[in-house]
Amino acid sequence: MNLRRKTRIIVGTMFLGLIVILYFLSENFLLNNDGAGSISVYEQDVAIAYLMLMIVAAGLLFGVVTILLLEKQVLSRLTRLSNGIQSIGTSGDITARVSMPGTDELSVLGGTINGLLAAMEQSESELRGLYNEERTLRQTLEAEIKKRVEFTRALVHELKTPVTPVMASSELLLQKLKDEPLYGLAQNINQGANNLNRRIDELLDLAKGEVGMLRLNLEPMEPRQLLQRIVDEEMPVAMRSEQTLTSELPGSLPVVVADEERFRQVVLNLLNNAVKFTPPGGKITLKARVEHDNLVVEVQDTGKGIGPDEQKVLFEPYRSLESEHERLGGLGLGLSLSKTLVELHGGRIWVMSEKGKGSTFGFSIPLAAAGQKEKVSTGNKS
């Protein structure tokens, strides 16, 4: 039986009871009057007043009883339902259920709430299963990544061991054969050894960056002097490739909080990339400026340019320009590593290029690194 029907029965029954009570009171009053014969006006008024008081008393009794019955049937059940819901909400125990027996609307509502709790319990169980599965997969992945990093470190060590004496010996040969016909051969050996050493370092840095082990040593630095030194050092490289390397730097640049060696590494990667893809007779320009509290560095070249599809994957590891890959070699790590290093500084890197119209690679890092020191763990340079 629903609450509306129960309420109608209670109110209707009490209303009929009131009518019966009033009827008997009226009959009793009329019988008393008939038995007494003629009564005075005063006595009639008193009798009417008593009758009215009896009617009011009966009405009050009717109202009180009705309220008590409704409270028992509705309000007490509502309170019970509310307390049950509040108890579940306080404890957070979704395995508990609301106790609301019966077949009325409140019982149906209690059943609906219990159904929702059961659905939540099932969802929580499924989520816990997914979480446990994800945790197992994450642990497996972390173990595989650790193995990969350890393998990369071992590989780097094994490769650097034979490369180091080659580099040292080639430096000595360059000094000994400075004016000899074999100087060019010694120069090629030295350049190849240095390139190989750089590739090994890039491979190790990229592996560290992928697992969050790459660290920055943030300190104040003078960017203008550093950029000019880099241009001066790379000038002979550009000249050997019959290219023109120039710089367009302002008279002064503000101090930047950054890892100087990593900053230098990014600039060198962009310059070496420009040298690779700029034909003889081309021009490479290093620019710098301050823009919106950021230091912006750009390397502009007059090379063949890069198409839109190639630009989308240019900063991904192990990706290179396919048309030039065989001639230039390399693993395609330089730009990917540069992106990682710039983002560790809280900056971003980009490329603007068009086929046949050269390319401009640029990056920006914040001038102040107060927020970066909270996000980037500082440590010794690798």
C-alpha cells in the first residue's frame, strides 16, 4: 500500500469518527433539551457553548490523533531512511544497505538507494581490479625501463672506452701533421671520433630523459657571451662546409638561470643541424632576443627547408629526414634531446620552415627559474 492511500484512509477514518462523535453529542444535547421541557435563553446559550466546546475538543482530538498516525506512518520512516543514508555517507561503507521494509514509496526509494550502492560496490571492485592490473603493468614497465637504462649505461661505457684513446690520438696527430699531406686524414679521424662521442652522449642523455633521470644544474649565466663563444667555436666548422655563420645579438641580454652546459648543448645541436642541411654557399644566423620574460634563441638557415609532414615528427627520437639520412647518418637524437632539455628548463622548442625557403629552429626559456627549481631536481651534470 502506498503512502497516499494510507494517508487517505487515516484522514478519512478520523473524519468519519469526528462526524459520529458530533452526531452523538448533538443527539444527547437534543434529548436533554426535550426531556427538560422549556428552558431559559441563558440555559440555551450555556448548552450551545458546551456543545461548541465539545465540538472543538473533538476536533483537537481528531487533529492530534491524525498527526500521530501520520508521524508514525511517514515522518518516522523518513527519519529512519535519512539516518540510514547519513550513516552510510559518514562511514563511506558502500557495502552497507538501507533498511526500509514495506511496499510504499519510501520502501521503493530505499530499494533504489540500495541498488545504487550495489552498483557502486561493483564499480569499485572493477576499479580495484583495474588499478591492481595497472600497478602490475607499471612495475613491469619500470623494471624493463631500468634494464634498458642499465644496458644503455653499459653500452655507453663499452663504446667510450675505445673512443677516448682515438680522440686523444687524433688530437696528437693533428698537432704532428699540421703541415703534412696526411693532415686532412687525421682531421677526418678526429672529427669522426668526436661525432661518435657526441652520439654516445646523446644516446645516454635521451635514455635518462625518458625515465626522468636527467638532471639540471641551474645557475645564473650570461647568455650573450656564451652565444657569441659558441658562434666563434663553430665558425671553422661552417667554413669547412663553405657556409657563412653569423650572429645577430643585441648589445646586452639579461642574466638567465639555467644549466649552462645543457643550454650550450641545445644551441650546438641546432647549429650542427643547420650545418648538415645547408648546402655550400648557404648562410646560417644565430639570433637572440627577450620576449615576454623569456629568452628566445633562433638558428636560421638557407637550406632546402622542411615540409609540414616532416615537421610533425622532427622532434621525435630516432626520426631523421629520410631523403638525407643515408648521406648524413645519425640516429636522429639531437632534436629530440634538445626538446627534452628545453622543456626541463620550463621552455618550449619549435621549427618554422617551408620547402625551398630554409628553416628557423628556435627555443625559449624563462628568464627567472624560481618555479623551475621546484619542478626540476638539481644535481651534477652527467
